[in-house]
Amino acid sequence: MRELGLAGCLARAERTPWVAEALDGIDACRAVCELFAYCRGGQAVNKYFETGRLDATETSFCRTSRKLLMEGLMRDAERFVGEGRS
């Protein structure tokens, strides 16, 4: 690997099985999650340790640290606007 250099390693990264699996997970999140623009597919480490895979989508970490947070923020923003404090 050292002889490839950084550019060589990056050029062949998608052919590495675990990188391809992680990229599949990001694509899957993009396809099913309305908050993808916020989290960009989540954290590979959480996907792996919660599911044993890198191509998983929603995890407990995702639900509690991303989705519930965003739902709370949106609820507060709606209440703020509803009270005419925009």
C-alpha cells in the first residue's frame, strides 16, 4: 500500500470491500431518510457496532442523536413561528 501513495489508495478505495459496504449504506440512507442532508448517512462506527454491518441505515444512535433532536428543533421552531415571534 505504501508504494501506491495516498492518491493510489483513494483511487481504489471503492474496490475495498468494507469501503464499498459503507458507501452502500450511505446510498441506502440517502434513498430512505428525509434527514440525509443533515447527517449525510450517519456514522459508520455506529452502524457497525449496532448492526454488525456498514450498509445499515437507521441505528439507535441515529434515532436518538439525530432524528429526535431534529424533531424537537422543528417542533420548537413551529411553535416559535406560530406565536408570531419570527
